[in-house]
Amino acid sequence: MQSHNMIFIVDDDPIHQQIANIMIKRQGIGENVRAFSDAQDVLDYLRQYSFEPEQLPDLILLDLNMPVMDGWDFLNDYASFYKDLAKQIGIFVLTSSIDDKDRKKVDNYSFVKGYLTKPLSSEIITKLQAS
Amino acid sequence: MMNAIMGNALTRAIPALLLDLHGNLLYVNQGAAEWLRVPEGEFHPAENVSSLHFNDVIGKHTNVYWPMLCHLHAMGRNACVDMYCHTRQWVQWQLTAAGECLLLTGTDISSRRSLADSDALLRSLPCGLQQFTPEGIHHCANEVQQEIWNAIDPAMSRPGYNLFEEPLFQETGLCELFEDVLYTKSSARKEILLGYRERETNGVVRILPSYYDATVFAVTDEQGVVTSLQLVMKDITEKQLSFRRLEKSSRLLDLIIEHLPIGYIQFDHFGFIRRINHTQREFFQYEYEETEAPFNVMSDPFARLYGLDKLFKEVMVANKVIRVEKQLDFSKDSRWTTQSREVWLDLTLFPLKDPVDKQQIVAVLVNDITDRKMEQQMRNQLQRNTEQLHLFFDAVDMGYTTMEKDGTLSFANRKAEEMAGRRIFAGESIYEILPELGYATPFRARFSAALAGTSSASFSSYFPRRYKWYEFLITPMRDGTVSVFIRDITDSRNMQKDLFRANKQLNKLNKSLVNQNQQLEDFAHITSHNLRAPIANLKALMQMHNDSRLPQEREQYLSLLQEVIFKIDETLNDLVDVVQIRKNVDMDREELAFSQRLQYVKDVLFADIEKSGILLTTNFEHAPVLQFPRLYLDSILQNLITNAIRYRTQERRPSLHFMSWQENGYTILTAEDNGLGIDMERFGHKLFGFRKTFHKNKDAKGIGLFITKTQVEAMGGSIRAESTPGQGTKFIITFKTE
């Protein structure tokens, strides 16, 4: 089983943050799980530690529907600098949207590893481990 | 005794009558009895037997009666009377006294009487008479002759004058005349011009010639020797002038006939052409040659072909004028003319009596009416075409009229009359038929402009009094007239209107459906995003709860479940509110004063307003009231104020300014704050979304503007925002007014 050292959960829903945190830790795919309500904070973090691979997450679970900065804004901004990061980060969209338009739109971002729909389940976490 | 003596004496001497003083015959002798054709002898007037009176035997034959004769005698004058007796003798009866009686003696004066008669005859002659010796010496002349010569030369009637030496006689040919008579001894006659004289006619003095008829004859003795030459002259000036005038008239008539503007042909009694005037010759383009056989209307094949012989005959027999129009094809004849074409002739044939031989002749007036006929045929054709055109236009289900530019109608088809509601006659004015044209209406202006224009113009107009829509097509024609087509488009207009209305309703419905569909999609989206997420949480937490064996964990999960359920409930309530608003699109509107509703909201939000210190200002002067559901307007005002308070900046005292005005039939309300502002480029499209927040404000739920937008749009309005980050936001709401 692959274990990720650091996993970022980007979601404005605090309950979902707790659920994800508990499930990830219970499944043992990540030891260091950090939750962000504001996507802008994540981008600022990544930019700050872009040259420090040990500070960068291995995986980011990104919600799309968020206030102030949503998932799309995050992806657009991330696209502009992810190649400069010292480490390749696996980004998964984790959203409650089952809209096909969103799914197709995500395909446009090559660095996004997958489109996952809530709720986060053990099956999904298994998929994450596989990736 | 006395009577016997007298009788004897008288009987022997001279014819005599013895009369008493009363004129009664007492005795008539033989001579007197023969002249007077009365019995000879004594008469006894007292016995009243076979008495005779002077008046019976002489007076009534001479018109000289007894009293007149007695009167002359009593006056001492010569009392005599001349009488032409039965014996063809002239007798002069002389009255003389004879004692107590009167004596009437008769004398034969026949010889004296003839000489006196000759003088009188000469004096009374109505013509001049002049006697010359055989040598030409003037002998005598009567007064008339002397007057004639006096006017020319008085010397011509003086003694010793010799006519053979007179130049005038030589010039006029009178000398030759005398010489001829002298030679032949028979009479000779000549009309001569003897100078000129002035004549006044109607106040105008004219110099006119003096014509005389001169007759010369010789008087011979028993041996045949010429004893004298007699000249008889008669003034024939009047006759000559009349003759000249007649001649002139005749020549004039000839000229008139020759140059009549119409043709003239004269046929004799047998149908031969005797005269063709210049006009007719020109028309025939033909010159008659003497060598040709004369043309006869009764026998000429061409004349017979067209029945001209019968016409001639009819005029001759019936002796009446005939006028007829004939179409002749001259290409079938070469004798009449070289025209070689078909012509129409107007022929007037009339009979005349030849003034000389008294035979009936026929004159024909020929008028070439080919052009007129052709024109008439064209006009007839044109009229037929026009009638056909009119029939065609009558059959057309469209009003059609032709008119002058001043509106005077020349034709209107049946449909146009139906539209007008009455018969339309040529010459009527369109302005009388359509009273709507009589006023200064837009229709009148357009109609007049189209009439005056040079190209076709069409327009439609509504006639309120008729409840009709008419479409007009006005086309100026080349001849200066105008054709007007009128179509009743009321049905199509109504259908168009119905269609337009239906289309509008359909559009409205469609818009509403699109809107509803959009709302449904939005709602689906909202439920997808805002309900699915907590449900997913529920699902996850339930799974986690079920999987957990640790009571502590399970307790934690239950607590989270409760929190999720609360969130779901809250979201559902918000959504129910939205659904309610969208459902109530027909909410009752009422007239609301902005200032009053704002005051109410300020009272509700009193605490927040006080706490924030926000400055609220208004200008509702230009649109103080609004027809709107009160609940919604209160909610809108509350959300706008709450928004301004929630997103105020700490850098300055918050303020919010409300303003309203009318624009294009809409009421506009703006709410402009000086708060944080929004990056419209980034968040503009999500500004009024459900559960959308753009600031890290914990109180923000992202529902206020969504509700506001829903309420405004539910009542047919719209909302938009203008904002500059750091300066403030301005919301502009457009309310649809009913």
C-alpha cells in the first residue's frame, strides 16, 4: 500500500474536512492531512514552498464549489506554475457535482489525476492509493 | 223755226251741235251725228224723250264735262275739247254762244294732232334719239340724248356737228356703226363705254363706268335713198354692272369650287364626269388626259363594285341629297387614282338643275376621312380595350381607381365602389368620396405626397369610422394620371394582429418557459451543489458510524450528523423560500412609497445600522412610488442595507445612497455604497448566485442577493451591479411598472 506523507484537503465545508481527515487517516494513506477552506491559501502555500519538496503535499483533494476562490480558479492559477514545483503533486477533484460539464471541463487540465464525487468512501480511497 | 234754219245752215257747213244752257242736245246735224254716232235731228229735252246730254256724247270720252267747258266759256277763254272719234279722227269741239243757246262746232284736227303726238313721243321716249343727215351732220336730238351728251361733251348735240369727225365716235366704234348702216341701210347695234362717272353709294363716292346701248338705223324715202340716220342710245350701265357683278360672282364661285378644302365632282345627266376641282385632283393624284375615254359612274366597274352607280341613280331619281361614308380600296383601280390604298370617303351627293339645258346633274362633295376613321377605329379599339380592362378590374378583388393628380376620378371599379359604399361617377373628387381625406390627417398627407410623387408609393391606413384597414398602392402613370389600388387588409391585419398577439404571448410563454427551465436548471444545479454535498456527508458519516465499533467515535459521528442535518434543513428552508418567490409571480402589487418602506426597514435593522454607523441617504424625488409587492420591496431594501453593512470597509464611515427615477417606462432604483466592492471581472457572473460569497466574512451565507434577484425577476424586473474593489458597489434595479 502506497502511503502519502502529506495530503491537502481543499474544501470550504468543515464537516467534509473532518470526514476526509478521519477516513484518510483510518485507511492509512496519509500521515499528514491538512485541510484548507480557502483555495487561495493553498496556492500561496505552494508558491511559498515550491522549491522545498518535503514541504509540498503528495496529494491534493480539491473541491470545485467554494466561495471567494472556487476550484476552477485554483486550477487556472495552478496551471501557471505547477511545472516549476520541486515535486509532482497528484491533484484529484473531489466534488458533490455530478454535472457532466464539470467532468469534461476537468479533462482540460492534464495535471488533474481524477474526478471523484462525494462522499469520500473507502473505495475512493483505495483508488487514490492505486494512483 | 230757228232750229230748222240752224239745222239747214249747219248741215251744209260744218258738223255742229246745238245745246241748251244745261248742255242738253237740241239739234245734231249730219256731220256731227256721224262723228258722234248719235241720231241726226232735233231733240226735245223738256219732253224727256230721246234726250241726250253733252256729257254722254263727248264729256265721258274726253274727261272734260259740261260745267268745265261752260266755265271756260264764261271766263272768256278758249272753250274747246279734243276728242278721238269713232271715225278714227281727231275732232276739236269749239263752244260758242248762239243766242239763247250754245253752239258746239267740230273741226277735224287729225293732221295737227299727229305732229303734236310725234313731239310728245320724242319727249317721252325713255331713251336718247338723235337724228343725223346722211353726211353725219347733227340735225336734232331729244332731251334725253342731249343730257347724255352734256355729261360727256355738249358739242355733240349742237347744230353743224359732224359725227364722222368726232374722235370719241371713232374710239368707241360708233363711226363704223354709222358707216355700216349707211352702207347696208339696215339697223346696227353696239354696246359702248362712254367714260366714267361718280356715283355715291352708302356715303361712298365711287367712279363707275357708263355703258350705253347704241342702235343706229337709216330712214329712207320711197326711192330707197337715205334721208337721215337715227341714233338711239340707252343707258345700260346698271345692266352692265349687274352683268359684270354676275360674271364676277360666277368666277368667284368657280374659284371657290376649285379650291374648296374638300373634293368636288360634277356629273352630268348621264353620269359622265364634267368637272373635278383642284382638291379632288390633288387627292386622286391624277391628271385627266383629253385622249382618254370619259369616265362614267354608271358603267365604271370600280364605281359599280362599291355601289357608286346606285347612289348616283338614287340621287337622280329621288331628287334628294344623300350623305354616305364609303370605304374604297383604290388599289383595285388605276383609272380613278394612283393612290393604291384603302380610304374612307365622306360623300355628299346632291342633285342640281343645269341652268342652261335644264337637265338634272349631280354634284358630289368628297371628304377624305381616312385619318378620322382610323383614329375612330383606334379610339374604338382603345375604348374596347379600356372596357375590357375595366371589366378585368371589376373582376379583381381589389379596389382600383384612376384619377387626375388633383384627385378627380375618371374610373373606379366595382370593388372600389363597394369600399366607398356608393356608386362613383367620373369627375367626382376622391376627397368627397373619402371624407377622411378632407382633414389634415397623416393619411391625407401621405396620400397627397404619393399623388404628387413620380414613383409608386404604398402605405396602409386605418379608417376608424369604417373599422377597416386599407392598403393603398399609388402609381403615377405616364399620361399624368394616377392609378390607385386599394386592398382591404382588415382581415389580414386582424389576423396579423392576432398572430402578433399570439406570438407575443407565445414569446412571453416561451420566455417564461425558458426562464422556468433555466430556473429549474439553476435549481437542479443548486440542489446538486448545495444538497448533494451535505447528503454525501450524511452518507459518509452514516457509513463511518456503522463501521465504527468505538462508542466515542460513534458519538462524534452522530454529533457531526446532527450538524449536517441542521445545514441541510437550513439549505432546504432557503430553497423553499426561493421556490415560494418564483411561484408567486402574480403577487398583488400595491402602491408603495420608497421613503415609507425604507423607514420601515430601517426600523427593523435599527440595531445593525446603529452598530455599523452607516449613513443612509435618499433621493426619491423623481420616482417616489412604486407598484410592487410590499413584502418583496421590504426584503430587497433589507438585503441591500444588510449587504452594505456586511461588506463595509473599515477605512471609512459606511454610507449607502438610494435614488429612484423613471426611465423608458421603468422605475429605476439604485443603491450605492462605499464598501469593499467586488472584483466584477472575477465574480461578476456569480454575484447573484445561490450560496455564493466573495468575501471571507463569516456572516456571509450567499443567499441575500440571490433572494433579491429572484424577487425582482419574479415581478418582471432585473438587477445588475457595478463595482470597483476598494471603492464600493452600486446595485441597479429596474422595476417593471404595470
